[in-house]
Amino acid sequence: MSTPRTKVLSTKLSDDEYAELERAAGVQTLSMWARDALLLAARRPSAGSVVVAEVLALRAILLNLHYALVAGTSVTAEQMQQLIDRVDRGRFTRAAERLAEVPAPEGR
């Protein structure tokens, strides 16, 4: 059973913009296509958060490798793969946590 949709979202478009969206919708109704497109955009991580996630993952890998080097231990290919897998699993969570620490600009 689907969730009832009771809210309405509206926008104004030029004739050209409307025609462009109709072409993009293809065989779907424009309303259904627009809803799907908006939800996809809202659920997709922003480019900034993806970059932060990748930088934090790279930082974690480099720090772990540097620590092993300083400690005089070697890292096997298997250990390296485990490190990469562990960092990859948590990178978006870690990025969200770090971004939440950033204070909002004053006046907002």
C-alpha cells in the first residue's frame, strides 16, 4: 500500500522550460517525473559532502600508514585492503559528523 500524497508543490516555468521538462519526462507524466527527480535530488549527497568524505577517508588511510611507518611495521596487502574497506564503510557517516560541527554563519 502506498503512502497517501496530500501535499502540493508548485513552481512557475517558461514555455521553453516546461517543454524541456516534458521531453525529459518521456512517457511518464510530468508530475510523476518531477516528483521522482526532486526526491532523487533531495536524497543524493551533495558534492561537497562527497568531497569531505573522500578527503577524510584519504586522511585516515594516510595517518594509519604513517603510524605504521613510524612504528617500524610493514603493512601487508591484506591489511591495506581491510583498512580501505573499513574507511570506505564509515566515510559518509564521518563526513556528516564533521560537517555538523561547522557552525552556521552569523545572521542566519
